[in-house]
Amino acid sequence: MLFVPVTGLWMSALGVVGLALNLRAYDFVSQEIRAAEDPEFETFYTKNILLNEGIRAWMAAQDQPHENLIFPEEVLPRGNAL
């Protein structure tokens, strides 16, 4: 007996979520179009990309500590040992 009203509530909830996702996608696409036309325009998305790239470049040396390890000759593989 409650199948129809409960199904209606679920469908309306899905519709609201779908609408929210559509509006978010529209906002994102419109910002990207504006950013493509105007080089001075920055979005949170592009700022986030720039921040991530900057942090990645800044932390590169600390992020790869194994690059600075020095091993004694006797522990290194010789010949075709893998």
C-alpha cells in the first residue's frame, strides 16, 4: 500500500540530486568557457590545479627520499642478478 508514495518520495529525491548535479556541471562548464576566453579569470578549480602543481614541484625532493640513498658496493647486485 505504501509502495507508490514511498517510490514517489525516492524519485523526487533522485530528481533533486540530479538537478543539483546538473547545476553544478553547468556552473563548472560555464567557468571553464569563461577561463578559456579570459586568461585573467581564475576559478577555484584552476587555482587548485596551480596549487597542486606548485606543491608537487616544491615537495619533489622530499617526496623521493630513495633517490638520495647511498649503498655500499657489497650490497649492490652484480652481473645479471635482478
